[in-house]
Amino acid sequence: MIKIGLISDTHGHWDNAFEKYFSECDEIWHAGDIGNISVMDKLNKICPTKGVYGNIDNHIIRTEYPENIFLKVEGVNIWITHIGGKPYNYNKKVYKQLKENNIDVFICGHSHICKVMMDKKLDVLYINPGAAGKVGFHQVRTLIRFKINKGKIENLEVIELKK
């Protein structure tokens, strides 16, 4: 079993609440628009952190982090990218990847809208943690935590942060 902290769209903003909510996690995954490499440095002090770059990220972040991460964790095939669309409305490239790569969990950011739902057409769990930073139109800053245990996502929780 592994406990994951999921974050996106920090846009360079650090909040000490990240440490509070992720301190018991085994890994943190950042779904892009990091904004400043120092955010990743601080997350890595909490626990090992993986991340992808987003559309606002500079050459430093793009050198350190890829556009996509494909993982197999506890028997679950996971794809993390920044711009992914949403269930039933993916772009052609994303739809093709989801269909051809037997993805169980698709994680993306970009929209600043926290959304967790099953895409029944592709049998994929879609997770967008929303935005944890202060830049953007979102009204609530959010994080997600969950466990992956023997092929299943368990105890998924959305955490709302102070504005």
C-alpha cells in the first residue's frame, strides 16, 4: 500500500498546509503549473515528489520534469500530465493514449477545477486535484490524498484549503 498526495497548479505559491496534509504520504505527485522550482524542492523535503511540467512552467522546470509520467503502482496503470481535458471531452491525442495504454487512473491539472469521476466509456478513473495556488479563477484551493492498495484506489479525499 502507498499513500499519495496529489497537487496541481501551485503557480509558484507555497502554503505550509501542504506539509500538514502531505506529511504522512509516501509520495507527492504534482500535475503541473509548478511555477517555481522552489515549490518542488519544499515538497521533496516532505517526501519523494514526482511531477510534470505545465503550460506556465519555465525552461528550468521543463528540464527537471517531463510532460508525462506513466507509472504502474500496486498493479494500477497511471498517467499524469498537465493538460488532459475531461471525461467525454478529451483531445484526440489524450483519448488515443488512454485507449491504447490501458490506463486505470488519469491525472491532470490545468482547469483549476477539482474533479474526480469514473469515465465509464474508457473505464478510467479521472482525477484533477484542482488548484493549490492563488493564481486563477478558482474560488477554493484544493489538494487530494488517496491510497493505492493491491490494485485499488482507496480513501480518496479532497482537502479544501483556506482561500
